[in-house]
Amino acid sequence: MPDDATEVYRRYLGAVMLNGLAAARACGLGATDLYALNVLGATGPMTPGELSARTGLTTGPTTRLIDRLEQAGYVRRVPDPGDRRKVIVEQVGTPAELDEALAPARRKVAEVLQSYSPEQLDTLFDYFARATDAFRPG
């Protein structure tokens, strides 16, 4: 691995994080709120406890996060069909500004990806799939 690989990777992660913060700000959300919407969008409805585990928040902040997203119209709480004492949080909307905020980076990334061969893309997306768990809380 090249000596500057760590620095390149750190700059990459920093740019991704800053883009996420800017997108959240453009939507009037906090970064954790947008992250929670991404989790719900990618994995589907879940209990508040599951969302808490996925975001790394404790139960109190998770409840407030769900309250904010529900008030904004992005999620709703529905009764758990298997246990009426529980609720499930499901996404019902996405900030309209989100696509607009993410579009410039998406276009640039698409241009970068076009420069790779199918085999290189396979390797790149294999890395994304396998490394995802390294960045999850807990």
C-alpha cells in the first residue's frame, strides 16, 4: 500500500462526511436525522430500539430523533403487528431538497465510475459491501 494511502482515504472519508452534512443542512435536518432516514430507506421499517442500535444513539435521543422526523412528515410510528406493545418506525417521505443537494456529487461520482473497467467496478463495489460494517456503530 502506498505511503500516502492513509491520507488519501482520510480525505475521501472527510469529503463524504462533509457532503452528508451539507445535504442534511440543505434539507433543514441534522446529520443524524438524515443518517436515520438513510438507514430506514436502506433497510426498511424497524423498532425504535433497532434504529437506536443502527445510529449509535441511546433511547432518549432516538425518541427525540423519531419525534423530529415524524413532525417533519418523513416517518410514522405504526403498531407492531406481532406485539401491540411495540411500535415500528417506517419512512413515509424524503426531503424534497435531498436529491437537489446530492445531485452535484452524484454526477461527479458517476463520471469517476465511468472511467473504471467492469472488473475494477466489481472490486470497488465488493469493497463497499464488505467494508460497510466497519463504519456502523457498535
